[in-house]
Amino acid sequence: MPEAQVNGVALRYELAGPEGAPAVVLSNSLSTDASMWDPQWTLLTARWRVLRYDTRGHGRSGVTPAPYSMEQLADDLAGLIDQAGIGPAHIVGLSLGGMTAQVLALRRPDLVQSLCLVATTAQPPFHGREIWDERIAHLRAVGHFGKMFPGMMDRWLSMRFRRSNPAGFAEVRRMVMETPVEGYIGCCEAIAGFDVRALLPRIAVPTLVVAGEEDSGTTVEDAQDIRAGIPGARLEVIAGARHLLNRCRAEEFSRLLAAWLAEVASPR
């Protein structure tokens, strides 16, 4: 993956698909990397010009000292889109990536043609910063994700997925365990300080909100709040899906995303 120096950090990214096709940008969730989009990559790059990247402090992107802000993460993405020369683009973000996408649309509307906001929220998940402060304190004390991992997976992936797709589960585990602790903490700080509920009416691009029926962190109710806040936004709920729904319900999500992009990002 090439690297771009953006906003004071080195960001690793991948750009593929037909040159001249409409641009689609994929933004990853907390404690994953760009490879979280592997189930959708081949489908999307067959038709669209697609950029995926490792968020600051994640994967092989640079790790700067915590704390980070959501504005900083959105500016990272804006700089990457500018350097790649693919704006304006259709932005797809899951969880932290969906929060980044909302702030990007507010700060740099010139770079955003549409939004697909997946398993995300317009305020801190769990509706407060207490849980985030607890996570940060725990990680500062122990320096690894060991005790946090089982609870994360209960929220992220169904037991059926974990049993039926051991290779996929192992790949998710790898992404989590390889996430730099400082980068995770930095993004936790960004999430804890995030609240754009009052600003959502300013977003004026076509928006699809996708929620997992069984997601306990970024809930269907959180998705309904986004849908109500962004004028004209639509909501789709994937039955039985938990948080990492692009993997635990990969086929359903891929069909939904491809149909949405065919509607808003038809190739010229």
C-alpha cells in the first residue's frame, strides 16, 4: 500500500478500480484497518474508483500521540482525498468511519457527493464518555486488548459467524490485536468528544444509514436519530446483524451498498 503525508501523519492507503469512474472512499472502524473492507473490495473495484485507508493510529498508518479529535480525523481524510485527486467522492464509513464521514461532510462539503453511514451514531456510542474513559484507563494500565477482546466480539459478531467462519473471525482478531494501543486511545478520545446531532441538518447530500438489528453499541435508535437529522436520509436495518455488519452479514450488506452506489454514483 502506498503512503501519503497528510495533516502531520503518514496514511497508508489503496486506490483501485477503473480510472475515471466515480470515486468511493471506505473509512474503517475503531481497532480495524483497511482490510476490514475485503468482503466488498472486489465487488466495488470492478465498477468504481475505490480508496480505502488505515485511519490515523491504525494498521500501517502513523501513530501520533493521543488524544485525537474527530475534526482531526476528518481533516486527515480530506487531505488524503485531495492528494489522491479523486474528490468529490461517495463516502462509506463504518462506526468510527461513519463518524469521520459526518464531520467530513460538515467541514469539507466540497469533497462529499453522498454518504453511506454504517453501524454508527451522531454522538458517543453508549451515550456518554464514562465507558471511553474506563477503556482508556484500562489500556494505559495493561497495554493490550486481551481482556477487552471477548466483549468486543460479542458486540461485533454473532456466535454463528464466529463458529461458521473461523478464518474470518481470525482476521478480525488479527486487526484488533495489531491495533497500536496509542492509536486506539487517541481515537477513543475523538469518539468521547464527538456530538454532531445539532449539526446534522446542515448535511445536504444523499445519505443512506445502515444499522444492524442486534448492534448494542451503535443501535437502531442511533441510526434513526441520524436519519431524522439529515434531510432526506434513508435507513436500512439488516436483520440479525451486529456491529461489524459488513463482515457478519457480508452478502446482505454488499448487495445493499452496491445498490446504493448504483443509484448515487452511476459511472459516467
